[in-house]
Amino acid sequence: MNRRNFIETTLIGSSAMIVPRFVLGRGYTAPSDKLNLAGVGIGGVGKSYLQNVESEAIITLCDVDLNFAQSAFEKYPDAKVFQDFREMLDAVEIDGVVIGTPDHTHAIIAKAALKRGKHVYCAKPLTRTIYESRQLTKLAKETGVATQMSIQMNAAEEHRLIEEWITDGAIGDVREVHIWSNRPIWPQGIESPVELPSVPPSLDWNLWIGPAPFRPYHPVYHPFKFRGWYDFGTGALGDMGCHQFDPVVKALKLEGPTSIYASSTELFPETFPKASIIYYDFPARERKPPVKVIWYDGGLKPERPPELETGRDFGEWNGGLLFIGDEGKLLASATGQNPRLIPEAKMKSYKRPPQSLPRSIGHYEEWVAACKGGPAAGADFSYGGPLTEIVLLGNIAVRTRRRLNWEKKTGRFIDDNEANAFLKEPYFHGWSI
């Protein structure tokens, strides 16, 4: 019996019969093999996350702003709709949650899902504070669920090439790295608004505020512009730092820094500055020397290396990465793409080492596979949590404007109560983690 006759016969004979997957062809996923997923915060980046896991069943959606999320509701018309994620988690049986909300609500949503044994995919940075990051990292380990933080380039071929080349000694021992970004692309370095516009009827403002101190609605916070506000976001560094520190941390095997200090434009009471430079000192580890990592945002950037030929791009559009070693330099785009030794003549003469690192099946695919019992995803919370911690330390240095000495083991700044107060900030309106 050929394939077509078999399908016709089984469909006529019994509508309840399960057709073997091999009959339906390669690439087919049986409904019983699909994850039942929820999206929370799907008006912005959350929608793009869902588009990348459409191999699974998107069965429920949640957003505090129904109008902002309307396009996602239309894309998944069969999904149940909620405004409050707590009601959703209680009402719908799901396997995992995809979180795309503002930074200040990542931890409360992720913890609620983890405590229920649900797999979690979460926007970067993992959390708004270091306390939250350590809590989620610990809880993810205890529950054993699959997690992933949204640093898509973590799965990229280029990140593995950077690590293989540096391990190979392509530029010798690395002692300094420069990272720069075109962020912020939203208002920062501003005062709080004095106008009191009406709350849009589609928006539950109390739910949007969540655990933060209450303030009246204003479009300077929502949508998207939350990133520049201390209460809601983590600034330019929080937005891009997890992406851009990722290849540096991986290639150089970095853990916690020993000290951090920063300079910036004028500080405002409630918003991150317009531009900043943040210096991280990382200690020697294994047989690698100490390394200084310097972050720039707001249009600031390091000096153009003399080895770089005239006319070649130096992160003019959205930023870049520059590794400086004892025997050369390696330049890449903002998120580690197109890595090249400079000058180009050195790149062309370099004999690349054989592949030594495993390659990824894809960032989103890693998480889906982990949810189904496969190996842990590359940016799971055991990696994403400590990476977020490194990034958030820089923001505390900006807000205190002095050198901070960090002790990773205890998770405290040495003899600095003011800086330590930023590690864990209070929750309001009955929220907690």
C-alpha cells in the first residue's frame, strides 16, 4: 500500500486513529509533541519571541495593554487572552512562559512560573536588581525546568569563532576589551513629567506599575520608553550589555569583577544619564591575566585603533567590540558579528584553528529542545543570571560615582552601604518574589 492510499484508508476507517508521524512526512510535529506556551508582555519584543517558537502551540496571551498587544492577539486568534498573568497561570494549563515585559516585572513573573514548574524564556536583562537575578538563578536550579535568557547571538557561529581564535592565541593574552553601544535610543537624563494625561482605557496601569513605586501614567514610560527610568528599566547598559558582554565573558572565561567605577554626563534623580563610561576590573583566572573591560554608551566610543585601515567601519552605526591582546587586536560588531583580526592582512594570513566548540541548533530551538528533555540551553539562567549580575554592577557604579569593590562570593560591595542598598530594592503594592 502506498503512502497516499494508507492515509485515505485510515482517514475513512477511523477518524480517531493516530497516524504515524513517518507517514505524514519529515518535519511534521504531532500535536501531542508540541509545547503549550504562554506569552506575557507580547506587544513589543515579546511578539518577536513568540514568532520564533511557533513550532509549538501558542495557547494563551497576556498583556496589561490590550491595544498595544492587539497585533499579537490577531496573529494567534485561538489563544486565550488575559491582562493579569496571575489569572492566566491559574486558569490555563501550560508547559512554558515567554516573557517580554519591562525589566521591573521580569522577576515576579518568572518566579511565579518557576514555582509552578513551568519552563521560562525571559527577555534580557534577566532582572532589574542583583538580588532578583540570584533568586531566579537559584530557583531555576532547584526546580530543574528549562530556561533561556534572550541573548540570541549566544547561539551564533561568530561567538564560537571569537572564543576559538582567542583560545588559539590569535592575539595573545587579552588584557583589555572595549564595548560600545549606540544606546540609549529613548529619553534619558530627564526630569519626571508634570502633565497628567488620562490612562488609555485599554491599559491596566496598576498592573503595569507592578512592584514599583506608584506614579501617574504618562507616555514617557509606556510603551518602550521605560528603559531610561530607574524604577522600571536598566538603561543603555541593561538593554545591550547582556548581548555585548556575552562573547567577552565566554571567550575570556570571566566571572565577577573585583572593582567597578564609572563616569557619566549629569545624573538625574529618576533617570539614567545620557551617556556613560564604565570600567570593570576582572582578576586573573586559570592561566589568563587580569583584564579591564570598558563600556561606552550615549555616542561615546574608544579611540580608533591605528591598525584599522582608512574607510573601514569602526562601530559607527550601533557599536562594537574591540579585544586588545599582547600580540594583536580583534574587532567585531556590537553583538559579536563579523569578527576580524586587524589589520585585514593579519586576518588573511591567520591559520584558523580546527573547530573545538560545539555548535548550536539555534537560540530558540535550544530552549524548546530543553523543554522537551534535551540539554540545557546556552543562555539558561545558570549563565544568564551571572551575566546579568555583571551588567547591573555597572549601573550601580554609575549611580554612586565612585570605585566599588565587589565580592562575588558574598554578593556584596566591600564597606559600602550606599552601594549595597541598590542590590535589593523594596517592592510595593503587595508584590514580592
